[in-house]
Amino acid sequence: MKFLLVFDFDHTIIDENSDTWIVKCAPERKLPSGLRNSYQPGHWTEYMGRVFVYLGDNGVKEDEMKRTMTTIPFTAGMIDLLGFIGENKELFDCVIVSDSNTVFIDWILKAADLHKVFDEVFTNPAAFSSTGYLTVQHFHAHHCAKCPKNLCKRKVLKEFLDKQLEQGLTYTRIVYIGDGGNDLCPVMFLKKNDIAMPRQGYTLEKKISQLAQSLSPVQCSVLVWSSAMDIMSYLKLLIRE
């Protein structure tokens, strides 16, 4: 009996968006309007690539970026929740599927000593170039019309489950914890026994309730959370079942 916990990162594990938080490193803590207005829907990764070039051009170094990123607050109760999961790893496999990047997530989790809780992190690969600029790439290519060009979280989840199945591992239940519009695609992949946990007041919760109103509800159960303590209460019930 094992449960799979799937976490989004921005506005779920941390209480901010890591990609917009990095702007605190920019001159006067803001981006020029031309750069800000260059974002095109579905092409966030390319936009962040331009942001990182701008930061590099302005002499923002790796250590300053790291210092800034590790000041991001975690969502209320999240440290306790991840501690609880860490103490019960024999019951929970735990992965992150995020549109952030490997460098940011690595810095933030390691600074809080939480990286060991997660079995895998699926996010856009990032690295510092020889000139000290942060570069970011698409996580994968996909054909899903609903998702941003660089990442379909449903495809990530499906491939992960297929890989686990090859090792002979199936999960009693999948619990998907997220907040954003790009979390809807994987939530729609969940089955009747699974559970979606959208963050209260965020896009994912709104999209799930719109589907219910249009009489095409998601198959899985839905439990809304506002603090990670709500998630922990649910996991404690699961263990007792």
C-alpha cells in the first residue's frame, strides 16, 4: 500500500512564484516595460530566458540570485507537512511537477533541508553558462493543446506512472496538490479513487468548479486546502483507512 503525492511548486510548496521573485535581483527591483511586455501566452520559458539574460547583462551573479531565492516564504504549514511526509516515506512516494526550473527548486529545497522528501523533481532544466548567465530549457516536447509549449504535466505524470508500473509498483491512490491553470490537465487524468487538492482561491479551484457547473466534472474527488495543515489532516486520515 503506497500513495503517490504530486506537488506543484510555485504558490503550492512556496507561497510565491519563484520566477517573478527573481526580479528582486534586477536594478531597482523591476524589469524594463519592453521586457515585461514581451511575454506571449504559452511561452513563459522563453520569456524567463530573456529575464535571465537581462539579469546577467546587469551583473547579477549566481550567489546573489541564490541568496534572494532562499528568502521565499513557504506556504503556511508546508514545512510541517513535508516533515510529516519525510517521516512516513514507506507510505508515500512524493514528486514535484513544476514550471519553475531545476536551479531554483534545488536551491530552495536544499536551503530548508527538504530535498530528501522528494523522489523526483520534474521541471525545466536550468544551468549557469560559462559566462555566469542562468539559462533555462523546455522540459520536453508534447502535443497537448491545453498546456504551455514547454510542459504538459499530464504527460509527465503518465510517463512516471508507466515507469513505476514497469518496476511492479502501482499506487493505492494519487493525491495531486496544486494551484494553477496548468494543473488542470493532470487532474483530468486522475481516476475515481484519486484526489485533487486545489489551493483555495487559486485558478485550479476555479477551473475545477467551472467544469462541475458545465456538467463535465473531473472523475477524482476534490478537496480544497488553504493551509498545508489541511493536506496533513487528510493524509493522516488516508493512513488510518
